[in-house]
Amino acid sequence: MSFTIAIIGRPNVGKSTLFNRLAGKKLAIIDDKPGVTRDWREAQGHLLDMPVTILDTAGLEEAFDDSIEGRMRRQTEEALSRADAVLFMIDGREGLTPADEHFAGWLRRQKKPVVLAVNKCENENAAASGMGEAYALGFGDPVPISSAHGHGIEDLYHAFEPHFPETEEENDDDESIVPDFDVDAIEGDENFDFAELELKDDSDKPIKIAIVGRPNVGKSTLLNSLLQDNRVMTGPEAGITRDAIAVDWEFNDKKIRLVDTAGMRKKAKVNEKIERMSVEDSLRAIRLSQVVIVVIDANMIMEKQDLQIADHILEEGRAMIIAVNKWDTIEDKKEALDELNYKLETSLAQVRNVPTVTISALNGRNLGILMQTVLDTYELWNKRVPTGKMNRWLSARESQHPAPLFEGRPNRLKYITQINVRPPTFSLWLSKPSELPGSYKRYLSNALREDFDLEGVPIRLLLRTSKNPYGNKKK
């Protein structure tokens, strides 16, 4: 089991910067404004050659009520309970503050190993003043570091080394490697069956699910209800969530990675730098996900911003489920469903029959149905159709409705195959791809969905032409 370190300190001492450096990725949002981090987040990282689990926490505040600061403190306490050791950070430039002394006394009562780090020690003068005061906290020799510049990581390793668990050598099985192939090199080979390619088995990897939507529609409440734990902060205030928080979970023996994201408002209303970074983090979560749950408010069915979010998800090729939250507050449910179906049919016509589930995240209603719908849609998103079956289908469809003529000559549809999944992607070879009308391409796409049971997921149809072996030769 990995050694877990919680990074703790008052606001704006550089905890998230160090978290990103140890994780080797820009995961946490960083800004000079104090209090950017609110929920604790977890990532795998390294202290030199030692793999560790690192927990980034909100800045410690002396608040014990139900305010945002009080809820942030409770989140930090929860992270501390899961840690094997604590990295307590203070600001070397500002020196020791009464808040640092207060929280140092609190940490001493937690009965966990504590390493004191003095951050922002880029030069000797800052290090000398900050280090001298840090000894007064009673945590032994402080470690001067600069999380922004990566200084002092080796010293942190040696400070935590006495607390590392004894490790046993493990022989990890090598992952199977699937050889790459060049689509363009074999596109003229009509006997090649893309559907028979051996795909890498990733059944042991978690399904990545992002929970997105406008602010205050219940995304964080949904995550907590699924986990049956107060994992992330919730409340009546809009915009509480800032970072995209990933949590590993299991549903029906399936490994799941749930990602709670910040609410996305209309672009014109996003003025603050922190909110802009939060939205970028949410868009990144969509791009890295496999299935996206779009949470909408049942009292404001599919507003313009909901439709824009959904359209972006489909453009990214992700499987999508609409979760209509706060359904228990709706009196005329039939009218609300009719309005939802109408808006989906008219505004998201590029994907028919997007799965929708009515839920109440606060009361835990229909969450099992929601997750089963997620798994079913994920399977559909991974569907593969044999090439022989597809070409028989293409011949039948072309005979029913031939492609329009080009300059009086047939634009013959020659060959079709599925070249990828996630989303299902098809290549169609024909005489003149550039002259095929968009209406006929939509006809083929809709027929693919209807005949191969691909309703509710985005598909891609690529048009290609066979290479002419005599095209570049002189007459």
C-alpha cells in the first residue's frame, strides 16, 4: 500500500504548487489569491524514487461553523485522518504567524508524524529568516524548500524516510502491447478487416466518468450520494467546487473513477481568473473522460448553457447521459418530460435518443438506474461491427437510396469498415468524397445508428477515396 502524505498549512503558503510538482502534473488550480483550494484531492506522486500518495488540502482556517471556511476545515480534517504522515508548510517570506502556531498545536494532538517545510526559500536571506523562526514550532529541523522551483525535494525525502513502510520487491507483469498500424497504408486493401484487430485489454482499468453541468445543479451532491460519503463540499452557494476532484469507486464489481467538476456558466459571464481556470479544468475532465453525466435542474429544463455543454461533449465524442436532478420537486412530471424530449430532439439532433434519467441526488432516488445506464451506454460506446456485415449493409442501403450523381456519373460507394471505437468510427471509401452531399452523409449516419443499435452515442463517419496508382505518372 502506498505511503500517504497530507500537505497541510494555512492559505496561500504553496501547498497546491508542491502537490502539482510531486504529482508531476498540473492537477490543482494555482493562484496568488488565498483560499483557491476547497476540497481535498488525491494523486499518485513520487519523492525521488519513493512512490507516495499525496493529499492536497484547503488552507486551514479558524472556523468551526457551517460557513465555507468551516466546511473547508472539515474537509482538511478528513484528509488528515486518511494520511500516514503530515507535511506542514509555512511561508518563509512572511515568517511565523499566530495561525501557524495555532495549527502546529492542533497537529501535535493528531499523533501523526509531522515534517515541517519552510516554503518560498529561493534565496539564502529568505531561508535564514524563515528557518530561524520555524524551530520554535517544535517539529525538529525544518526543511527549506521552494515548491515553485523544485528546491529541497531530496531533503523532504530524507525527512520522511524514517516513516516509510518496509517495501517488498514486486514483479509486475508486463502490459500487453498492441502494435500500431497505419490506416492510410492499408486503406486500399479491401480484404483487411479492422474489426478483427486485437485490442488491448483494459477491463481492469476504471471507467472514467465526469459529472458536469451549470453551477448549483447538484453535481457535488450527486457524487456524495453515490459514494455515500461527504467527500466534497456542498451547500446552497453556487460555485463552491473549483478543482476537478477524482474519486475511485466500485459499482456492481466495475471499477469507476468519478470526477466532480466546477459549474460552467456562459462564457460571457466568466470574468474572474479563478473561475476561468475552473472551467478549463472542467473541460479537461470532459476530454479525459469516457462517459459524461450532464446534471441539469428539473426546474430549468435544458437551458441554452446546458445545450452548449452537451454539444461540446458530443463534439469530443464522449458517451453522454442526461441526469435530470431535483425531480422530486416537480409537480407536473409529464409536462417536464415532454419539454425535455422536445429540446433534445430539436437542439441535439446529431445524436438521437440520448439516455436520460430522472434523479434526486439529495434523496438518493434512481441513482442505481443512473449508474446502470452509464454502464450500458459505455458498452454501446465500445461496440464493434464486423466488416463483412457492414459491407452487406452498405450494398443494401445504396440499392435503396443511391448517392446523387456527379457530372452525370455515379458516385459509387465502394467499401466501409469500422476503424475505431470510443466513439464508433467508420471509414467509407467512395469515388468522389468531396462531392457527397451532407444530407446523404446524415442519411448513412442515421442508418448506422438505426441498423446497428448505436442510438444515444456519437458516431463518426469519415469519407475517403482509394489511391490511384497511376495518378502521379506522366502521360
